[in-house]
Amino acid sequence: MYNSAYISIIIIGISCFSLSSCMEKDITKLPVTALSEDEFWTSEEQVAQAANAAYFNLENVSQIEWDGFTEVMYSQTGSTKEISTGGINPGSSLVNSLWTSSYSSIRSANWFLDNVDKSPLEADMLSVYKGQMRFIRAWAHYRLMYQFGNVPIVQQVLDINEGKVPANTRAEVLNFVINELDLTISELSVAEYDPEFGRITPWAAKALKSRILLYEGTLAGDTNLLLESASLAKDIMDNGGFSLHHNYTALFRPEGDGSNEVILSRINADLEGQYHNLGQMLGPVSFHASWNIFSPTVALVETYPDINGESIQSSPIYNPDEPFQNRDPRLTQTVFDWRETVNYEGAIFENTGSWFNFRKFIDPSETSEQRSHNDHIIFRLAEMYLTYAEAINEVQGPNQETLDLVNALRMRAGQGAADDGTDILVPPIPLAGMNQDSFRMILRRERIIEFVGEGILYYDYHRWKELESTMNEPAVAVVSLEDRVFTAPRDYTWPIPEFELINNDLLSQNPGY
């Protein structure tokens, strides 16, 4: 467990934050200030710097790596391959990094919450800052609980001799997380809070709670959790003021930054210390000598239905010799045609002969400096559509309202999707003849093709209990890429890191490790 008295800290701050909104450009300012413990909490500026530093704990584009633990993506990173090929163990690098980074996030939030009452801020302002830190702390606890099971709840900064903390049960952690998010929603709901884009809001807290309740409701088969998840998603859809972006491709390029579809994103910018290299990680060597670290698989390509929403296995119009014809438009907006060299708005993508390439997230205007700077979307309205539809279907079965949400995403996928920029007509899927099981298959397919590469599909496959059936098959593109191994039920829960068991003898290892 991370222990620290926070004797001193280097804060990377964002200079503008208040209850009233400030210009979006201010969120990219990065003054660096070295402050000692005694100098903190005497002004709002210092409180803001401490809060802003914690935002760097929010996930960023590297979250895509988690899709490499599913059938739809292949990852060349050693940390992913170790797990996807069955080698997970208490010393695995991703096991260690998830544990340490999560408790580091918790430590940052705890340090803030332990001290912020020393500041001269008014009550409403304090609530707003506390709510943001509580969100970060709750989410970090949930990720630990979801992956490791029973883990310690830590609500204050630990001294060096306080590191031996017993694990709380999974139920206790979940109860803590839900209570924290309820308090977060309340704290962030003060009337004067008008944050700039990229700040944690009550809508973001509701989105996180809705996601968690969907996951937990699915795992437990709990109708009440599913209905509460649906209620939160419906609130966001009806009252949050969000709307679908006009074009699926543009949503994941820099021109989609600040979209009204986005509930929360990690802000990036074409500035020193604010850009990333996702384009280099996805592109082939022809795109500025990129690496193609993360690539789609045949399993993903075959998930896209035909234009009418019919599975290609039963479609009367699907032609395997022309795999991109008469398909859901998101296929061509997500995966490059691997059979030919593609000129994508002046950027050349050559067929490697072995792997597929993502088109999603690629900014063709990117130069050889490879300073990718599109924001990383954490929550967006489309997720609320499918969360609501899935939760309601599991409780009540299909209805026209929930099917309309699926059709809205399908039709959005056709907007501006033709090669000449015109719309592609995507017919709605009809309700007639649909039952709970068939709609469940449509909803699961929809989540895969809508969210691939966004780093949440592992959790879907996990809660659907589909990892043992899909991750014991090879990852295949043009050729076979990797033999995969998933040992159920062991691998559904990860091992406690070895170093943590050495340092904290109050913890015990998970079964099978």
C-alpha cells in the first residue's frame, strides 16, 4: 500500500478554477509550482492547484490497452500479452501498476480531503472541490474492487507505520463507493457550480454510478441495481443537456473535443506535456513510421452487422469477398480496408499484409512529430443510451423506447459516412419478432462496435462472463497473431501483487495464485 505523509509535493496546476466557468483554453495551462506542506491551504489558488494535480489521475488514451484483454483487439505490449496468453501472476506488471496507481489516486484524494478544511474557502466552494476528489477516490476503489475483489478501503493519508491495513469485503467496498458517489453528486450540485469543459460534474458522477450499477446488477442478477442504473442513465439523457455528436468519425478526432456528447473527458492539447502518441500506437509504418501496437481482429470485423442490422452469418446481402460493402458504417469508420493502400485525407495507410489498422482515433492531419492531442472520452451520452437499454431489457425485455436508442446510434453512424461526405441511410431495426434474448445479443453487439478502443469492453466481456469462451481462441487478423489462454474462474479475479503481500501480512492471496 502506498504510504506518505506528503512532506512536500510538486503540483502541476491549472491556473483557472472557480464556481463560475472560465475559458476552456485555461484547462491546458500548466504552471509548475513547488510547494511545501506548510505553505498549502492559505488561498483558493493553492487549493485549486492541489485539486488540479489530482486530475492527472484520470484515465487517458492508454486505457485502450484494456481492450487487448478481449477478442476484438490485439496488443503488442508485453504487459497485455503476459495476461492475454495466460501468464498472469502476482508479479505481472499490469497487476502491479493497477494496484499502485489506484492507491496513488486514493492517496492524492485523501491528502486533499484531509487538509482542505484548513483553507479560507466558503462552504459551497469547499463542497465543489471535495466532490471532485471524492469522485476520484471512489472510482479508484471501485477499479481495485472489480479486479482484485476484497481490498482495503483507505480514507486518510497513512503514515509510514500504518501501511498494514486489512482488506474489506467486496460488498463493503461497493457500499463505500456508492455512498461516496451519492455524496459527490450532492456536493457538486450547488447552484453556482458552472465548470469549464473537462471538470468532474454531477452528471459525470451519475454516469459513473450508473455504469457501476449496470456492472454489479449484471454480475449479481439484481433487478434493483439494474433499475437504478437505468434511472440514472435516463436522468442524464433527459436532463443533462447532452446530445449525440453529428459524426462518429469526427467525435474521436481533435474536432470532436468539447462535443456536447461528452459527459467527461481527459483533456489533452497540442502543448508540451499535454499531447500523447495514440496515432503512433495505432498507425502502420507508412503513417510517420508508426508502430501498430494496438490492432483490430477478425472477431471485431465480423461483429459488425450488415446495413440492415442483420448478423453477417445470416445476412442475405453480405459478400465475404467485399467485406466492407453493405455493412454498418461504423466498420469503415473504425477499421481501414486491409486489402489495399488507403489515402485518408492525404495520409497514406499501407496494408501490412498481417495486421489490421484502426481508423478510429486517427487524425490524418497529424505531422511527423506525432503529437496526437485528441481528448480521451471517459463518459459519453451513447453509453447512457446503451446502459439504459440493456438494464431495461434485462428486467422487462425489449420495447420501442429502448430500441429507438439503438437505432439512433445506428443512424448517427451513417451521418457524413460516405466517401464523399454525404449520409448513408441506415434502416432502423424493427421491434417485430424481437425477444429479450435476441435484443440482448443486439445490445451486446452494439456496445462492442460503438465503444471499441475506448477501454471499457473488457468490463463488458467480464460481467457477461464471455472471457472464457472468447479468450481461449487465437487472436487473428490477416494471419494468426497470438494464442490466448483464460483460466476460469481464476482469471476473473486478479492476484494481489506480491510486493503488497510482503509488506502487508494482513492481506491474503486470491484463490488459484
